[in-house]
Amino acid sequence: MNPTSIVDPITMLLVFVVVLAMVLMRRHAQNKLQQKDPSIPDAWTVDRLDRLERSLRHDITEANRGSRQELQQSLQGFQQSQVEQLTQLQRQLSDTLNQQLLAMSEQNARRMSEMRTTLDEQLQQLQTSNAAKLEDMRKTVDEKLQSTLEARLNESFKQVAERLEQVHHGLGQMQSLAQGVGDLQRVLINVKTRGIFGEVQLERLLDQVLTQEQYQRQVMIKPASTQRVDFAIRLPGRGEGEVIWLPIDAKFPREDHERLIDAQERADVQAIEAAGKALEQRLKTQAKSIAESYLEPPHTTDFAILFLPTESLYAEALRRPGLMEGLQRDHRVTLAGPTTLLAMLNSFQMGFRTLALEKKASEVWSVLGAVKTEFDRYGEWVGKVREQVQKAADTLDKADTRHNQIRRVLRRVEALPQDEVEQHLPADPST
């Protein structure tokens, strides 16, 4: 605490006490003067009191100054004493703390050394135990891993062998497929073999629906021409044994079709239009050639069929506006794809069956007449058999009546035992 902060309140207290004493003394003196001589004027009393007050103030000031100096000196001495005591106390505390810290440090060092030794021993034991356990675990894991690895490797090798076998089989199939694709590509590239491809497709459909007698291959259907149509269906003529041929020719304009597909994939409108017109012109040219080469009524029908071996090509032909109708109107040639031709052949087959039934109708009636005649004769035979059976029944009735009469006559005769009967009437050896 600051010494001046202690002196100021004390000084003020002393001043207050002195002033209070002066006031009390002044009142006391005034009372005495009034009691002695009430006629003394107040001014004199006031002056006297003022001088007394100034004297008291001076004395109080001097006393206050002296007391303040003494108080300051005592406070300084007290402060100096306190500082020395605090310094000594601080020194003692510092020495004590240093000694305690030194003792604690030595004790902690000793305990740390003991703990380090204990921890080293425990860690050594733990390491030894862990090493032993890890060795056991390693052996167990090695054994399991070895067995598992062998099983997995065997299974993996087995799967790899199976996959390799499948891959080898697939490669063989791919080679066969590649060879087939190559053969098909060669067929489609070569003009002659391309025609053979169309003929093979056509023959497969004909053989699927019709019999060998109902169509023929490479037929010269025009009497004055040596040109042969790919296939012709044998239709019955008006007279007995007459034949009318329906020519079917297979065409495959592959280049025009591929150019059209390529233009469609590129979305080239001009190229699509040009390729479509080229395909249309090619089909018109081929239809005209078929009409000129193979149509000659009454030896042939008044129309021919132009077979397109793929559905996509047939669809492109149908997509061309007016192409189908124009070919039928101008050249009497009908376009047909695989599905369309199959439907037409099924219709022809139904017609063939109807004609066969009509031709066999007279034979059926003749057979029915013969059956009727034989049935009448069978009725006569049944009547004769009935008469014979009736006669046999009458004879049996007469025999039964005679048997009953003989039995009534012999009723009075005693029956003999069986052994005696065998003596008198020996058994028939045949029975």
C-alpha cells in the first residue's frame, strides 16, 4: 500500500477534529462573555475569536506538518522494514523451493530410472513373448497360406485350362465363321457366284414348300429360245398332260444396294436419291430382260416373278414409289422377297392340292360304286348265313326236346355208380 494514501485520511481527520474543537471553544467563549457582560458588543468577540482561530489554525498547521513528517518517516521506516522482510522472506522461500525442487528432481530421476528399468524389463519380456507368438502365427499362417495357395492355384490353373479350352474352341468357331464370311464375301463380290447365292436361296424356298415334280430348274420354257430360266413352277394346262410354266428368276443388284446403304449412313440426301434411282433403273432393266426372255403364253403364264434374295433389298424396292406397280404394268413382272415368295408358294401348294382332289374325284366315285356292289353281295351272304344258323337252331331245339323225353323215361331207372358206368360204357379215348 502507498504511504501517502494512509497519511491523507489521518491528516483530514486531525484537521476535522481541530476545527470542531475550535468551533466548540468559540461557542463556549461566546457564552461566557454573554454571561459576564451582555453589553459587550459582538464585534469584539468576533475579532477575538478570529485571532484565536488563526492562532489555532497556525498551530494546527504546524502540528499537522510535524505529524506528517513524522508519519512519513515512520511509514518510510515501516516500508523499508517491510521490504527487507519481504526480501528475506523471498530469499528463504527461494532457497526452500530450490531445495524442494532439487529433492523432487532427484526423487523423480530416481523413480524415472526405476520405471525405465522396469519398463525395459517388461518390454524385453513382451518382445520375447510377441516374438514367440508371432513365430507361431507365422507358422500357422504359412501352413494355411500354403494349403490355400495350392488349392487356389490348382483351381486357377483348372479354370485357366477350361478358359483356354473354351478360347480354343471359340477360335475354331471364329475361324470357321471367318471362313464362312470370306466365302460369303467372295460369293457376294463375284457376279456369277452372287447369282448362285440368289439361286440357292430360291431353291431352298421351293424345296421347302413344293415337291420335286411341281418345279424344275434351268428350264427352256420358250419353244423358239435356248435361254433357260433359273426355276419354273409346273402348273397344269387346259388339256390332259399339258403344262404351263411360271418363270422365277433370282437377281441380286448388290453394288447398287450397298451404295444406297452407304449414302443413308452418311445422311447424304443427293447420294441417297442417286443410288435409289440407280437401283430402280437396275430392277426395271432386269424385269424387262425377264419379260423378253421367259414370257410366252400359252406355254408360260402371263407374268413372271423376280426374286430378291434379301429382305432389306426387297424393302428398298418397295420403298421406291410406283416401282412395284410399274413393273407389273409395263413388264408383267412381280417382285418378291423371301417372305413374300414363301407365302406365294404356299398358295400354289394349296391350289395343287385342290386340283389333285378334283382329278381324283371320279376315281373316288368308282371305288364307292364297287364298294356298294360288294356291300349288296355281303347282304346276300349274311341272309344265307342267317338261314343256316336258323336251321341249326331248329335242329338244336328238336335235340333238346328229345333229350327231355328220354330223361323222363329214364327217371324210374336207378342210377349206377361212376365206376360201374365206366365198366358198361367205356369212355371215349378221344375225350
